[in-house]
Amino acid sequence: DADVTQTPRNRITKTGKRIMLECSQTKGHDRMYWYRQDPGLGLRLIYYSFDVKDINKGEISDGYSVSRQAQAKFSLSLESAIPNQTALYFCATSESETGSYNEQFFGPGTRLTVL
Amino acid sequence: AQSVTQLGSHVSVSEGALVLLRCNYSSSVPPYLFWYVQYPNQGLQLLLKYTSAATLVKGINGFEAEFKKSETSFHLTKPSAHMSDAAEYFCAVSVRGYQKVTFGTGTKLQVIP
């Protein structure tokens, strides 16, 4: 079984709709991240969380919100989707212990299309 | 601030030829450096990482990278390309005490038969 899972894997929606992307992990990691991938731009950090009570904005948080429901679950919401949020979204986890070097473990991604 | 620059968004090599993917980093403190690979329709997986031990790092699938502080580089190499190496490769940097990772823009590797 995959250690980091994302649902849905693909989603097509319309402008103005509310969308939630979900991420679950069985790695036991405290830290979770949401990234967005666009061609030619690499991965950009949207939000990150170091524990259930710690949520932080990344470099491109506008238009997004997150919820850390439990250590293992981290959801990303688009309150009112717009076409330029069409992208591939990745959830990732990392350990908090010294010596983890912030190595990221990625889910399979969610391809979101906003029409 | 930390950053990485990947030179060349697309690289083509012949099967059996040397693979060289370039990455330069910028960091005010000693960095941790990573190479990740993304196969089509998949997430990223770690190829190798530099964590201030040996400067020559060996990874999976025959890849290796050398940390060169004087050149601020961490280029990825493989002596002989296989068709299965066709993928997108990302260089990334992190530093101690800064709990985020910064990714490069990626290099797509095409392997020509």
C-alpha cells in the first residue's frame, strides 16, 4: 500500500466551484506539505503544517486554504476555483527528527482542471 | 534564502550515452541537496541526497551526483542512459533549521533509441 495517498487523482470542475483535495499518510510523519506543479515552474509550496496546530503559508497561498484534521490527514481547499488553478497538486510528508534533512515523500498527485 | 537553478529544461541523449543534468545552488549556509525523479503520471521519488558526508553521492538506478562547493554545483550523472531513464528530474535544496525545501524548475530527459 502507498504511504502517501491523494484523492481524487483527477478532477475537472468549473470556475467558482469549491474543491477539496485530500491527503492521507501512513508514514507517521509530523510534517505535511501541499505543492503545485506547473510546466516550466517546478514545484511551488502552497501550505505546510508541522503538526495539527501548526499551519503555515507557503509562497503561493492566495486562493487556497488547508485543514490538518489529524496527524495523518491534510486537506487543501480551493474556495472558488479559477482557471489558473489548473495544475498538478502534490502532497508530501517529512520527518521532524534531526537528521531527516527535510527529505520529502510524495503522493501520486491530483490533476485538477478548472474550466 | 536558498535556491537552485537547473540548466536546460529539456535534455536529449542517445541510449547508452552519458547523462549529465546540471544543478547549481545558492545558500548562505551549508546545504542539503536532493535529486528527485518524476516518471509520467507519478509523484516524485528520491534519487539521491547530499547531507554533508561524502561529496560523491550514489543513488538508485545507477545515478550519482557530486557536491562541489567551489562551483556551488550538484550535477547528476549516469554513465549509460537507458530508455527507462526518460523522466523529469528535479534538483532541490534545504538547509538545517529551515524546514522547507526549494525545488528547481525541472529537466525533462529524453532518451533516443
